[in-house]
Amino acid sequence: MKLTSMLHLLLNEFGIFPKHFINSIKGIPAYLNDLSSLKHQIKKLSRDFEIKKYYPQLKDRYETAGSIPLHYFYQDIFAANKIFTNNPVKHVDIGSRIDGFAAHIASFREIEIFDIRNLTLDIPNIKFVQADLMSDNFTYKDYCDSISCLHAIEHFGLGRYGDPVDVNGYRKGLNNIYKMLKSGGMFYFSTPIGEQRIEFNAHRVFSVGFLLSLFTDDYELKSFSFIDDNNHFHPEAKLNDENIKNNFGCTYGCGIFELQKL
């Protein structure tokens, strides 16, 4: 990784966002000009609203409309639509975003969430279970007919979320997910794809071929989609030898698997 990229990541980790800072500085003259204009209009044209507080928002004018987080927006909508269509008896999620995917599901049905971290919020249609999916003593077997695990398995065993460091954490997690799922049940899974590696302690990146080898004996692949390095969504992508070998041209993409347990 280039030194500038590493520095950028470290600054972000400490809550310092260089792009936001620069855009905020750029926004000061426009803010002051707009404030002066509004004060003049209040005085001359309408006193329906008075300025009582100042709450500067300096950078938003330089952002694009409808900016979306990397990978999550597309994968969350895609998987939620699959679950809505298939309408399982019991759907369980493993570690996906509460404020994204889980919220989509909870808007139309109940969802049960397993996560190693605690959830203190009381959210309608969301049932929470605190559990370590890497545990050898995980007791949930044949528990549900539908499971999702979106952008989560890559963190298992790296300690980022207070989980124990375990080089095979992702394997243990996938094995326990397999045990949870009833025969014929659906598994909606996503994870970063590209050259296989660990970027410690953020995540793993998996090669497409390696992921396929993990699933081939246990699941039937119903569909594969991916999000490329430019955050463009490619539904129902063709899994040929060339695409598998070069990971669909991704360095840090997102592979989305729709799998059915054999």
C-alpha cells in the first residue's frame, strides 16, 4: 500500500478526514456570503423565520447527490429483494449492517440478528442474539431456512470487533452457518473479492476461485453478482474461467453469492 494511502487510512481511523477538511475550508466564503444574503432577505422580505442558532454545513455543496457507501447500498438492496421474493419461514442474519440491510428487512418482516457485539437498541421486527459464530460450542443447528451474512465473514478472527484472533475464523464461521441452515435453505453471502490477502486488522479479501472451492460441496450456486472497484453493480455475472481467474478485474470488489444448501 502506498504511504499516502496508509496515511489517509490512519487519519480516517482517528476521525480526521482530509477531503472533508479541505472542502469545509473551501465552503467558508460561500457560507458567509449566503448568511449575509439571508439576513438581508429576512430584513427586507420576510420575518417568518429568524436566525436563532448557527450550524455551519460547509462541505455538502462539494459532494455528489445521493452519494452511497462502498458496496453496501447495492448488496443490501439486492439481498433484501431476494428475501422479500423468497419469503422464508425464518430469516437469520450474521453480522450485517443494522442501519442498512437489517433495516431493509425489518421494514417488511421479522429478522433475527447474531453478532459478537452487543446491541442495546430496541428495534421493531429485529430480534438480537449475541453470539460468537467462531465458537466450537455453537449450538444452533437446523435453526432456520434462510441466512444472510453480508460483508462480515472477512472480519472473523482478526480481532477488530473484540473477537479472538483466529487465522481460520472465517472457516469456523462458515461451518457454523452451514449447521444453522436447514437442508434446502438459502444462504445470501457477500465479501470483498480480489487478490487473496489480509489487510490487518480491517479485513480479508478473497479470490473468487477460493470462495467457490469453499462452497462447492455444500451448496448449489443459484447466482453470482459483484460490485467492481468503481462501485458499479453487476447482477447475475457470468462465472467463466477467465473471470474467476482475474477476480472480475477487482482489486477490492464485492462478490455476492446466492446459495442453496444441498
